[in-house]
Amino acid sequence: MIETKPSLYDFSLKELMQEIQPSFRAKQIFNWMYHQYADDFDDMKNIPNALKVELSQKYIVNPLNIVNKEESTDGTIKYLLQMQDGKTMEAVWLKMKDAQTDENGEVFQEAKYTICVSTQVGCKVGCTFCLTAKGGFTRNLTAGEIVAQVVTLKKDNNHKRNRKINIVYMGMGEPLDNLTNLAKAIEVFKEDEGLCIGAKRQTVSTSGLSNKIDKLGEMDLGVHIAISLHAVDDELRTELIPMNKAHNISSIIEAVKRFPIDTRKRVMFEYLVIKNKNDDISSAKKLVKLLCDIKAKVNLIYFNPYPGTPYDRPTKSDMLAFQEYLINHGLLCTIRDSKGIDISAACGQLKEKVEGEI
């Protein structure tokens, strides 16, 4: 049995002040963790040695190690991260917009980044198009392991604490299957004394656990929600996402209607487009009808094939025709850029590749 210790990233500032006395030391340590990205107690220069020794016996600072990373030509970096128990999962650094410079070469707008965060080792949902599902479910991540992904990637990319970043819970695992730890991480990210990442910069992507969409809504955390819809009828959606038998399209739509949404925002519906499965105009018509009563935005995603998958990538012309139909019938619709396509076609691929070499 591998011995593990609680990570300091598991604690809010208030909780840390109860764990560490005097409380001003907790604030100093919190500052080291989130402003200086200190990975170890020895890095915390103004903390007394006796306290460092005491804390190191009970806690670990960062529970993650970078095992491997791959960088795309578009600036996307996929990380394989190992936890104290030896288990691994992925997080992705996504460059969304390049820095903007004036005629003198001075930067007037910083580059914009998003971090794609995992919430589980493996996944219970079992989507037939997803590589992560092939390995089955191992365990939930702790709140600290979720938080540490963002700190680790910010540090590795020299991204200062006060620079804005977006978080999407779209990595390995179903976030709402780990709702307690997810909610805790969301609150820790929001801490003014920490990374200060507001709820409006955090998006929870779910495969559609309708009862837990309601629970997340009741928590009123202020985060955005994205629904992985991928089909417009229950027959196809059950093929793609077997848990659709328990949480069908109708139950998901009703839960979304109950979810507290900022009146200025829209609910994101992710629609993975698969050749000859859901890429026809008939599906587009059904999607318009399905979302007619929701302030929605549809994000069309190219399916990127990986070895062993029975599904194919749609043609660009079919993708554009699908988008055009939705827009012409009143739905806001974008096509997601395929980030990092040269380094990985699917979430879970780096993990499978590296572990296959060991």
C-alpha cells in the first residue's frame, strides 16, 4: 500500500488557517503556493524551519509530477501527470489567442490560454467514441489534485498568478460524477488570496447526468455548463453514450432549463460530428427543434479518429453545411478548432502511449 499525504491544495484559505497556527503563517504559505508556485516546503523562505518540518510530516504541497508532455505546432501542450499513488491522468494547456502587438512590437494584449482539467482517473460513462473509456474507471481525483493541475501548468508555462486563465473541466472523467471534489476545487480557484479565477472563467462539461446537473445548479457556484449532446435522438445517443438509457435527452434538456444561467450567457451544447452518424441536415433540423426553448450555443467538434475506433471524421463540406443550417435557423453555432491534432487525437491517448512504453 503506497502511503499518501493530504495536499495543501485540498484546503481553502479558511481551512488552512484552522490547520496551521498562527493563522498568519497559513496566509504566507497560501501565498507561496498560489503566487510563487512553491512545490515544496523548502521553497517557502519566510516560514520557520520547525514549522516546515512539522508540516512536511503531515502534508505534501503539490501532489503531482510531470511525467511527460507533448507540444503541438499550434502551442497546445498535453501533460501526463502522476499522483502520489502512481496513477496518471492528463491536463492540457490550450493557446486560444496569440498575443497582440503594436507597430513598435510592444504587447498590448497578452496571449489567451485555457487549461483543460481532468476530474477522474478513467471514466465510468463509457462513451463508445472516447479513448479514455477504454481503460475503465480507477478513482476520483481529490480537490487538491484538480487544483494542482492548474498550478502545475501555470508554473511550467511561466504564467504569472495575476494573468487571466480559463478552466474547462473537459479532461479525463465525468466531472459531475465527482461533484463534491469538483465543487471544492471551483471554490478554491475563486479565492481572492489564491489564483482568483472567477466562476465565469470556469466551465463544467458533462455528458449529461441530469440529476447531478440539478445538484450543481442548486449549489449556485456561478460556473458555466457545457452539455456533451452529440446526438438528437435517444437511439444514437445511447449507442454513443450508453448511460443515455438512464439520463435520456429529454431529462437533460429539462435539467438545463432549470439550471441557473447568467442572463447574458448561453448554455453550450457540444456536438461531436461523426461521418455518416450525425452529420446530415436531418440531424441539424432535429437539433434546432430540440434547442428552440433554450438560450443555446452549439459547438460543433470534428471527430478525430484514433487507432481502433469504428468512427470517421466528417468532411469539411458537411461540417460547414450543418453549421450554416443551424445559423440560418437562429442558433448561434461555432466549429471548434482542432487543437493539438498533431500530438493527440483523443483525450487519454498520451496516457495510453506512455504507459504502453513502460
